Amino acid sequence: MSEQAADSGSIEARMAEAWRLQTGGETEAAMALYRAVLEAAGMAGHAGAQLGLGQCHMERGEAEQALHHLRLARELAPQSGAIAHLVDSLSGTTTERAPDDYLRWVFDGHAASFDRHLAALKYRGPWMIQALAKRAWQPDGRRTILDLGCGTGLNGPLFRPYARGIDGIDIAPAMLQQAAKRQYNGRPAYDRLAEMEIHTFLEQVPARVYDAMLSTDVFIYIGRLERFFAQAARVLSPGGEVLATIERGSPEEPVRLMPSGRYRQSDAYIAGLAAQHGFSIADTLEAPLRVEQGREEPGRAYRLVLGA
């Protein structure tokens, strides 16, 4: 084996271990390995190590240091939408939506430990929309349900009692592998799972196919929701419903990309789009979506009814 190949192998092994440490919450140890990779890479640099350091600084709430490393990563990998999105999020630039490669990178990289991570954050999204469903629905197994951005499938067992069928879609294949394992009363929680971007999927679906759509921690990565609402109004049956969560933004800003890499929408923005596309707001529930860096993230769940 050549010295160059050995060095490459060493760098790859260090990067893999640094990512394992980072996703396991061992930020200091991960940063030490990322710095070792940069030292080994020399003048050529290493976009992945700069990205890892940027993420670690983000997790520590050190925005200035994070932005420094992310900009260096962008110089080394200008084709990466994921890196560009993080730079935008920290520099105050609000874009239309998160790039596909960012979503795959974030969610595939955390798929195996995702449920534990959400539990540590006291994540409440699925249970917020389930609470809205319990107020209005009977567990009669009659609805055809589409779970948008289904992830590891947390919504599946919660909504199976209401469903004749549940389809799940997600852009991240490793997340879908976890969703496929999800059970309800000894049977798969989902009838069908598809790997696809949400808008692309909806635009291929015939009209009036679903009775309800679930959207937990999805709007926070879409950003601008005009395209979604137009397709939801077409795909849902008359009286169909959208159960969705948002991170609540400022009344002065309809949509804002936050330093977290997630979008916040205002209540007025959601209400305006709902009315424009024939939805009424049947019910809402306000609660923190998660606890991050000791702070509660303000959230709201909506039950939107088409044509009511």
C-alpha cells in the first residue's frame, strides 16, 4: 500500500470515528479528531472536517466559530447544498427551502440513533398532532393517510387506529429502513413506503387520493409552503385534513431560516395560505416542540380541514 493510500485510509477512519463521537454527543473528542484530519490533509484541506467542526461549534452555540469553519468548507466543496444551507442559516439569509442533499445528509447520518436523539430533546411533534386527532376523529380505521417526511415512523403506530391505509414518504433512505421496522399490534405500521422528495411525490399523485396528511417536523425544512398547500388541496378528498406542526416565528416575518438550519413560519402565514387554498383552521395546539440547548422551541400544531 502506498503512503498516500495509507494516509487516505487513516483520514477516512478518523472521519468515521469523529462522526460517531459527534452523533453520540462527545463533541470535544469529535473536534479533536476533525482537527487531526485537517492537520493530516495539509494545504489541500478537508471539507468534511471543516464541516464537522462547524457543526460542533453550532451544537455548542458558538455561531461565529461555526460560520468560520463552514465558509472554509464551502470554499472546498462549493457544489454542496448542505454546506451552503448551513452558511445561509448562520449568516441570516432566508432561502426558499432546505436542499435535498442537506436533508439526506442530516437524517441518514442520524437514522440509527434518531429516536434516542428525539427522546433526549423531549420532542413532541407526533403526540401534538395525535392530540388534535383524538379531539375530532374516531378510531374507526376508515382513513387513507399520507405521512409526509415520515422519518423513522413515529407517526405510524399513533395513527394506525384511524387508518384503512397509511403511506409514508421520506427523502432519506436510511430513515425509511427504520420506518419499515415500525410495528402496530404485530403488523407493519405502514402499508407503503416511498423514497421521494415531498413535492415531487404529491405532484405525481392523482387527485382526491388521501383523507389526511400528517406533517411533523416537515414544514421546518420546507420553508416556503405555497407549493405544498396547492398540492395538498388537490390530493386530499373533500373534507380532507392536514395535521401539521411548525416552529412558531415572529408575526413580522412570514418565514425565517434560523441558525439551527430549520425554518420558522408565522401563524399569520399559515392562516393566509390555508384560506387561500380552501382550508379552514379547525383546531390548534400550542406547546414546545423540543428542548434544545436548555431552551424550549415554540411550536404549534394545526388541524386544517379542506372545504370546511
